Amino acid sequence: MKRFVRFACLALVGVVALAGVALAAKDPKDVHVALVVKDLTNRFFVEMKWGGESAGRQHGIRVTVLAPEKYAVDNQIRIMEDLIQQKVDAIVIVPIDGAGIVSGIERANKARIPVFNLNTLSTGGEVIGFAGIDHVQLGRIQGQWAVDTLKGKGNVVILEGTTGASSAIERQQGVTETLKKAPGIKVLASTTAKYNRQQAMKVMEDLLTRFPEIDMVLCANDAMALGAKEAIKDGRRKMMVVGIDAIPETLEAIQKGEMAGTVDSNGFDQGFVAVDLTAKYLLKDQKPPKDTLVGSGMATVITKENALAFDKSKAEKFKKFGIKVD
Amino acid sequence: MPRLAARVASVVSGPIIICLGMIGVFSLLSENFFSLSNAVNIIRQASVLALVAFGQTFVILLAGIDLSVGAVMGLTSCVTATLMLKAHLAPVLAAAIGVGVAALCGLVNGLVHSFLGLNPFVPTFGMWGMALGAALIITEERVLTGFPATLRVLHDGEFLGLPAPLLLVAAVLLVLHTFLKATPHGIATYAIGGNEGAAHLSGIRVRLHKTLIYAFSGFMAGLAGVLFLARSNAAQAIDTIGYEFDSIAAVVVGGTSLMGGKGGVAQTLVGVTLIATLRNGLNMVGVNLYLQLVFIGVVLILAYVTENQSVFHFLRELKRRLFGAPTSAEEA
Amino acid sequence: MRLSTRGLYRLGAVAVILAAAWILVPRFGTESNLINLLRQAFLLALVATGVSLSMLVAGLDLSIGAVAALSSCLAATVIVQGHVVLGVLVGLAVGALGGLMNGAMIAKLKLPFFIMTFSMMFIVRGLALTYTQGTSIHGFPTSFTWLGKSFVGPLPMPVVVGAAVLGVLHLVLTKTTFGRITYAVGANAEAARFSGLAADRNIIHVYALSGLLASLSGLIYIARLNAADADLGMMWPLEGIAVAVIGGIAFSGGEGNILGLVLGGIVMAVVGNCVNLLGLPARFQDFFIGFVIILAVLIDHLTQKHGKVAK
């Protein structure tokens, strides 16, 4: 009995102490917009976060950016449910899966919290608007560059993103429909490496074994492209590797000649536009357009010629918005 | 007065204290945490894990383990979704078949373990791979959507003002708790876990019993899979991977011993509540996503230590190691 | 090294699998593919060493992937600045430290291995992600990447390092007191304690070794990838268990040897390789692995019945 009381008192003291610290550190209340992305270990979404936060600063509102610890749409629903409990003013959601997120959006609808859909289209629920980059367009840019560079003739392999992910499906659609227009281009294989660097390295190794003649590797994202180029380097083969996302590591690889190019998927602008439109809706009652297409930062593939210039322009943009890049 | 307090102290285990402590801290740090709607929110989020963990409880009471439940859950949700989409079966029928498949997986686990004598890690781990593979093959690695929304009422619905998952979990809990504590078969489960040889000698048909318990664990995983489908309105093979470890953690943290023979579903409920409250609280307070993982790990260790060792034993042990003083009998 | 009947059966089964793949899968038997296969097999076997050791003492180390991630990210930060040796030492030290903590809590505070290594997995992964904030550390000097990329004759360095490590481990397990105690503790920890063996200390050493081997595997992986990410090793615990089980290491402890690990690595590597070479969708890989695991264990069980008394 005595021990129990002792322990309970200790617990109480601890709780009060923590509370004191917390209350002292509490922020003033503001308009609060939550941006939920897919995965914050991906530089693309980190830039989207910066874009969202920049828009937030411009309007003077509070923006928090969240991502699930596990790459599963169910975890995003859980985050949305918890945001509803926190009574946020609006949620900007980048669904890991457009259909799977619907129940989360509907819960927010029931709680009368406006939802803005970003980057990946959701298939249900009420949203105040959609903004995104056209993934199909990204695929087309990549495919067209491949056709032009190979002058309509050559062997290519494609590394796709996570099976079933809408971005992967759409990018694949853009690439394949463009490649089909050049009958001299042969797609030797098209397989998934799950948007993962290590997986891509392994798959590329085996593709190198299967096919002695490959001219170009088209990857649905940069992480896979970076894994593939390592395998190619180690295998002492020569071929062009193209990715999508234009993360800094890729730009370095392009300048070193280890990769041929990448496509900018413009995460920053997407985040910015989404939060900007949402803020205007909350503060000024301006209803966002149903669809806003954010353009690629560069309508062509970024290659050695323009990589430096692209990198500089991006750095300037970040500086303008006061973002500290480490 | 002391006797009442002693009884309270024996029921209020370490994990319960930690749970209450967490609720206190989170309530102070987040203005919306301590509300009815958030409590309902947590219950909904915990319901899937609760169902799986109840099944796992039975297996662990036998001193066994079921590593396949995460994949089996996924298989059930994928089978149910596929049957609704491709075979146009009625949702309830599709769900029943899905749960049946899960029970079958559990049965296979049980048979291989009980009658072939393999350590339960092995068949359940192999089943994990095969169930995951089967689910991936059925769905062709895609996400299945567009099926009738009938089942969603299991998760979103409300009866008599209470959320459906709460009623479901409460009903299941009541049935299972009664079964374990008050029926001969339930008590036999504890006996087998405590000492399998002795249980056998006392006439219990150990192998049959164990097989049925593993089948039951599969059945519960199937139910959890259906509830998961109701919650996310989409079926993807890999979505439920991870639940096997979470369910084991919930069971062990709640107070059921991995050696078997001790614990129960009521304790597991505490474990589930602890994990769900922790996750929700960390979100509500806005803790950095990556730091959340660190917190969860620390709390799990803390919860276990305060339950099975009881804080006092642990502190006594610590004192002994730091100061080398022998423990005296009166400390007990 | 004396081969038991089970070892012979395994060797035979692996030979059959290899022969079948050689005949049925195009380009399987090419020199470059076989080298890739060998490399992959030893990488997998290395990853599985830590898990296997903990399984030998009737435990399981679920934290190996997370420990590899944290240690390699920390090591990478040092390595990119040019201090290769220091970076490697930092990585190994972090791994050993993590393992030490696991072992100490499990042996001395009697925490069940599951709760300890499971929680450790969360904590360490969280630390790794917090540290890198999701960015990758890349651009290693060649004085480091040789660990993953260079060759000794026709053999890739991971194979050489892997074979060396596994060879040493085998000697340790079969010829030293430590090894004997490990098997004894695995078979029956209480009995080992009663006979005066330093069971607790052994368990601590085993888990520390597991952590050390995890970080070594991590270093080789990042040398090969030429980049370190905090999400390294997500599937390692499960892959490691698969390799160990196929290789004949028992969960109940006290059984299994290093040759089994190598064979397990080969089988896993062959399955993955064939799926890719045949152009099969990735999903078949998981199914095959599950199937192979059950097969391996069944074979073990059936061959066991002829010898020892079944448990």
C-alpha cells in the first residue's frame, strides 16, 4: 500500500513538472493548416514541405507538415483523424493511395474541416480543390527526350515505381505512350523497383545480365536512378540513365556524368500553391479552382548542359523564401 | 482500508499506471486530447489491433507465437475485396469466406506445430510469407477499390450512440474473457501453457486443443482484416504487415507472459490501449514524426518492466547492482 | 568440418536447385551472373549472422536493420569527410554498443528478447531518421567504397569479407569455450546456469556480436550503394530469419551452424535472381521464399525423426 502511494505521488509530480514545462512553451493560437505528405524521407516531399511553409509564412498562418511513419495510407487516415481531434482549420492531403484515403477525407468532411487535395488525385470525398503536377506529363517529358536523344532507335529498360501507386501508373503511361510513337525504340523490359534505391541496384544488376545491349534506362524516380547507375558503374557498362524528381544528389550525378538527366517534378511549387489556395479560402473566402496544374520547373529534361543553371535558379528561389538548405 | 488498497494495487498494474500517466501528460500538453470525440477516435484506431491481439493472446498463453497474423489479415482483406469485385459476391458472404480463409491458415499453422512438432515460429513465419505472396498474387500487387461500401458500417457506424468498433471489441472481449476464465477449455489453455506435459497427463487433448487455438488466432486475424477493410475502404496486400509484431507487443506489454500460462485478454486490452493512446497522443502533441518512434520504443520497455518485474522489484534489482547491498527478506 | 546428415541433405537440395536454375533460367550460368549471385548470397548470409547468433541462444535480434541504419549513417558522416578508418570504427562501435544494450537488458534485467529488440528497433530507427532528417549521405571516397565494390581475383569483396567473417565465426562457435557455452545456453539456459556456466555474460556477448555484425553488414551495403539512407535494412530481420531457418538454425536454440547460413543465403539469392531473370513480377518472390522455408523445415523435421528424439 505504502509503495503504491509512493509511486503514485512520484507519477503525479512528474506529470505536473512536465505540464509546467509544456505550458510555458505553448504557442499563440493562429489559423492552422496541416499538410500531410507521403513520406518525409524523400527530398521531393521535403521541398513540398518548404513550399507549403513558405506560403504559410506569406499569409502569416501556422503550417505543420506531417507524414506517416509507415508508408501506408491507413497511417495517413490515422493522422487525419488525429488532426480532426486537434481541430485544425484545414488539411492539405497528398494521398499515398487515392482510393484508400477516401474514408479519411469523409471523416474530415463530417467534422466540417475543409480538405485540399494535392499531387495524387483522390477518388472520393469532398475537397475544396486539387492541385498537382501532371505525372503523365512528367513521363512524356522523359519519354520524348529519350526518343530525341536516341534519334528514334535503341534499346531501353524501364524501372517503374511502386506497383499500384497512381504516380507510378501515370508516369509509366506517359513514358510508354511516347515511346510507342518511335517504332525503332525497343522496350526490353519494364519492371518495378518500388521507388527504392537498393532494390533498383539489385534489379539493374540482373537486367544487365539479361540484356547485353542496353542504350538507356528510364526510371520513374531519382532514388531508383541513383541505385541503377551504381549497378551500371560497377558492371562497367555504359548507358544513359534518366530519373524524375531532380533532387540535389541527382544534379550532382548529372554533372559528374554518372547520369544523363532528370525531370523536375516541382515539389516546392506544388506545396506552395496548395497551401496558398487553402489560406486564401480560409482567410478571404476565395474558392479555389477545381483543378490547378502546376508546371514542371523545367519543361525539358535537365541534363549536363542546364543542370548548373537549374540548380542555381532553385537555390535563388529558396533564398527568396528564406529557406535554409543544409 | 489497507486490504482494499492492496487489492487496488494488485489490479492496477504497471501498464495501467503508465497509461493513466500518459493520458495525464497528453491532456495537459494538447488541449484537444482529453475529449469524448478523441476517446472515440482512439477506440476506433485501436479496434483492429485489439482483435488481432486477442487472438495472439490465446496463442501466447499456450507458450506459442503467431507470426503470420499480419499477412493473414492482409490476405483476408484482399480475398474479400476480390470476391466483391470480381465474383460480385455479397459483402457479408465475401467477408465470411475471407475470414474462413484466415481460419484455414491458422489451422495449417496449428497442425504443423502440434502434430509435426515444429517450433511455432517456423510454420507461422512460413505462413507469413505464403499469405503475403498469395495476397500479392491475387491483387496483382495493385490496390483494390470500388467495391460496395456495405462493410464500412463496421467501422464508421454507430449503434445506440456508441461506435460500432467499440461494441464489437467489447462483445468479443466479454466472450473471450468468460471463455478463458470460466470454461474447462479456457482453463485448459492456461494449463497447457503452464506445463504441457502435466496438462497431457491430466487428460487434456493437448494437440487437438493447440491446433484449434492456432486456427482461432487465424480466425481473429481474419476478423481484424475485415475491420481493416472497413476502415480503409481499399485492399492492398502490404498494408497490414507489421500488425504481427504490434499484436505481440500489445499482448506482452499488457501482462501476458511469453512463457505461457499467465495473463489474458483483459490484460491485452490494456496493452492495446496503451499503444493506441501513445500513438494518438504523440500525434496530438505534434511530436516530430521520427522522435515518435523513439518514444514508442522507450515506453514499451518501460511498460514491460513495470508490469512483469513490478517497479519495485526492478528498482530493488537496480539498487542491488549499483550498491551491491543484499536484499533483505522484509523488502518483499 | 564434419557434416551432419542434415547438412548433407541441405547441400544436396541446394545443388539440385542450382542445377535446375542453370538449365531452366536463361543466362543464369553466365560468369557475371554467378558472381552477382555469390555476392548476393554472402551479403544475405552476413545480414543473417547476427540473427542466427541470437537464435542460437533461443532469442532473436529484431533490431539488426535499425542498428545497421544508424551506425552506417553515423559512419557515413565521418567517411564523407575523408576519415575512412575512423568512420568504420565509429560504425562498428555504435553497432556493438546497441547490441550490448540489448544483451544487458535481456540477460541481466530478464527482459524478453522480443520486447527488448523490438523496442530497440523503434528507438534506433527513430534516432537514425531524426539524425538524417530523411536526407541521404552520399559521395564516399574510393578508399571506402572498395569494401563493397572491389574484387579479389574474380571474387567480389563482399564475398571475401563475408567468407572471412563466417569462417571466423564458425571457428569461434565450434572450437572455443564461448561457442560451446552459446550452444549450451541455447539448448537450456537454466541448466547451463546451474552447471556454473556464465550464461548471462554469454548472452550479452552474443547480442553485442549481433549488433557488431549488423553494423558491418551495413557498412558493406553503403559502400556498394555509395550512399547511406536511414531506411537501410527495413526488411533485414525478416530476411535474416528466412536465411537462418532455411539454413537449419532453430528458433528453440542450440542448433545450427555456419554452413547452413551460407546455404540459406545461396537459396534466397537464387530465388531472387531467378525471379528477376525470368522477368517474373516481384510478388512471386515472397511466395517462393515462404514455400522454401516450409520445405526446408519439413526436410529438417523428417530427417530428424531418424536420429534424435523429437521434442
